[in-house]
Amino acid sequence: MNIDTLFFTIISRGKANAVLSKAEECGAAGGTIFLGEGTVQSKLLERLGLIETPKEVLMISTSEELSDCLHDALSETFSKRNNGIAFTVPFRRHKLNVSEEEQENPEKEHIHLYDCIITIVDKGRSRDCIKAARTAGANGGTLVHGHGAGIPTDFYYPLLIEPQKDIVFNISPRDKSNAIREEIISELELEKTGNGIIFTLPIVRVSGLYEDRTKGRKGVTS
């Protein structure tokens, strides 16, 4: 199988294995599951300190055809708000400038309408990252705890990866990504050596992501 894309699913804790089984029925060879937490947008829950919900992140390497099959197979699973999301990151070239007609059918054109913003910071700074992202218009984020290994100080990228890290995923429409990324960089002072790194991956198809649309569309489900 040609590996053209990475297919990601973010779903409630305990449900990733069922999604993986369905993916294997479509032809996937397997996948990797990460434990994470999703954020809850509720002032009451924030006051109670209950702002994170258990999540699992499933990652599968796929061909373009298999990725499309997975989105179609899981469309019912993610047809309701808050059931989870799935998105595809391409390995190959993707289209940046799109017409209005293409935006109506992004899954057919494999165009780049969304971004996955990934921020890696020291453990404990994830809430500051998510708060900064929300300030710039993000709806929320997913947190994964990571362990890194030290690298030589003369390594090409001047960041020492230490064992305890927080990795934050933010899925954003492309037109909001720059503002979100710049707000995170500013608030967490990522321009300073050792404070963390941030990078953006293009998304060519997304399922289960709901957002308000000024032109009357309810959102994107597939």
C-alpha cells in the first residue's frame, strides 16, 4: 500500500479500539493510539476545575483511497456534535488556493481548508497554550502527554526535549490559523530558546468538525 496520508481520529476514551477495528475492515494494517484529554468550553466547569475530558488519539498511515474509505465509514459515528473528529494530513503536495466551488466539495478535491496546529511545551503549560488559542478564535484543543529524549546542545534545532512534555492539537480553519499560531507564540514566548515549539500541518479532509458559518452552512461533517 502506498502511504499518502496520515489519518487521525480524536474520540472519547475507550472508543478508539472500535474505530481501529472498523478501519481494519476497510483495509488498514493497524494504528497507534495515544491517550489524551480534550478541553470543555464551559464557564461552570472551569470554575469547578473540570475542563478536561478523557480522549484517545488514533493515528493510521493510509493511502488516499483508504483515507476516503475511513471518512465515509465513520461518517455516521461523527454525524452528531461532540462524538469525535477525524482528519487527514497529506504526505504529498496539497492545493493552497481554492475556488468557492471547490470549497463546497473539499473532500473531492483534497484541498487545504484546515490546519492542525501542534504545540509542544513543558508539562503544565498546556492550559496557557489552549487559553491563548481560544483568545485567537480556536474552539478548543486536545492534549497529549509526551516523553522526549535529550539531544546534544549543538543539534540543528536549539530545543532540549525533556521527558515531561505537553503536546496540544488545535484544529482550525485555515483563515484563522495564523492568528492562533501567533497568539500562542506571543503568550508562551516560544521565540525564546527552550520554551517550546509550534508547527502546522495541512488538513485535506475533516469529519465531525462543527463550526458556525456566516453564509448559513451549519458546518463541516465530512
